[in-house]
Amino acid sequence: MNRKVLLIGAALVVPTIAILFLNLGRNPHKVVSPLVGRPMIEFKLTEVGSGQPIDLASMRGRPLVINFWATWCLPCYAEHGVLVRGARRMGSDVQFLGVVFDDEESRILRFLDQNGREYPTLVDEAGKVAIAYGVYGVPETFFVDAAGTIVAKHEGPLDDSSLAAYLATVIGGPH
Amino acid sequence: MRRLGLLVALVSLVAPALAAQEVRLPSPREIVGPPRGRPLSGAELQEKTREVASLLRCPVCQGLSIQDSPAPMAINMKRQVEELAAEGYDREQILAYFEASYGEFVRLNPAMRGMNWLVWIAPAILALAGAWAVRSVLRRGRAAAAAESAQPDAPPPPDPDLEPYLRKVRDLADAPTAPTERS
């Protein structure tokens, strides 16, 4: 009987400890995006200010950085500077795009006037693009390679070094 | 002429706003196939929307469905659920549509597939194991009580490990006692 109890106990405890051990150091709040490794979802949105529609399909062939943000998001302020510097540094090698949702155009324009505009910012009024990209909160950034495949997603604000590391994965080599 | 000027001014004001509504995304049909149900409207549509929205997790909330959340993101998602239901997409198709973007995490109830079966059957297995354990303990207790009542004063069975010592003690007890010298 003692042996039976021992076996049942081991059958319950050993897998539990194994699962706990394998997940040590993993952020339980981090959800892996199912979009990574898949072709980017193409969309067409209007640019803030100019009112011109911008179609993602027309940007194929160039690595893309798609940043979801909003003016009510505090970390987005610091991150915007990082993205502006990155876009300036990369020039035409990488196309940066900002997608703003749940916001007002006048606020967005004021934000861009104050914090710089180096790349197009698009308005996602009903949040459909954000939903299609599985955005949980802002800021979130997707990195797309020249073949149009989403290679990475970053949740939270980017800093210069993390942006450079992501750019290296989409374009190849250190930047 | 003045009216025409007003009309032009109005159009120039409204046009950017209308243009801003333009969003072109892949059709849900490309993601989950053609609608399996019939297009809904009115109360039926509201009911379907409520049902599906209560199964989808609000991505920016803590454990709330998009049906219960007042967050703008949840409201946008619920609006999309309504659009999909109106087009005739069924519950599973709508859930799969959101899952394609957010992953399985967006489902409040994990789908019954793969390792998820464990989540569904583990409680039943644990309940059965618990019932079995309780039953065996009770049976053992009842058997012990029955044995005790059958032989109330019977001595406990001899322990074979203690037998040599017992024999030695018995031998010593049976042996004649030798006279001892007093100092």
C-alpha cells in the first residue's frame, strides 16, 4: 500500500515540479504573438495632417517598423524620440510608421509638433488595425523584414539599444 | 454662388474626416473562411454579440470579457464581433478570428484541444482520485473495526523480528536461579 501511495504521489508531484521548473524565469504576463513569423497584415489608413491614405502594400520590399502608440500613453513620449532618431539614422533603408488609435487628431498633431515627425503617422479610428495586429496596449512595435514577414514584436517602450537590436534582425548586421 | 462656396467649404471640412474612416484590412473570410451561419439582425444579433463578447478576453483588462469591460479597446472589439455576427459568422469563427491576432489567450474558455484537455479533465480526474482515496481509507477503517469486534481480546500477531529476543527472555525466565554471592 505504501508503495502504491508513493507512486501516486510521485505521479502528481514530479510533473508539477517539472512544469514549475521549466517555466522558471518566464514572464507569466507575456503572451507570444501568433503573428510573429507570419506575413504582415496589410492595411490602408489615413495619414495624420495630410489626410492622404497610405497603403502598406506600397511599402513592400523594404523593412518596416510599425509602432502603435497614443498621446495619452506616457511611455510613448520617451519612445517617440528613440523612433525619430532611429528613422533618421536608417533613412530610406527602413520605413517607420506610427499607428495611433483611440485618440484625437488635434492631440496627435500637437504631440508631433512638440516631439518631432520623421515618418508618417496614421490614424486607426475604430482600432481595427490594432485589433488585427493583436495589440494589447501601447506602445507596441512590430518589425517586418523586406520580404513582408513579421519577425518580432516588442511590447512596451523601445530604447536605442533594443531598437538597434531589432533593426539588425530585420535588415541584417548591427545598426 | 454663396451657397456653392458654403458647400465647397463643408465638403473640404468633411472630406478629410470621411477619408480618415478608410481602413482596408484582409477580409475575415480570408482568415476563417466563408460565414457558416446566416446573417443576423435586430434582437438576434444583439443576443449573439452578447454571447460571443462574453467569451472574449479584454486585452487591456484583468480577467474581464469585452462584454463587461468599458475600455475603448473592448468596445472596438465588441463592435467587430457585432459586424462579424451580422455577416453570418458563427461563434467559433468569430473566436477564431480574434485568436488569429491575439492567440489563444483571447479566449476566456480555453478551446478543447491539445494540452487544453488537461484543464477540462484534470478537475474530474482529481475529484475521482480523491473519492477513491476517501473510499479506501473508509474501507480500511471498517475492515479493522470488523476484525477487532470478531476477536476482541485476541493478542496481536507475533512480530517475527522480535521472536529471538522473546525466546531468550523466556529461556532466562525458565532457567533455575543460581545463588549469588554478597560482598
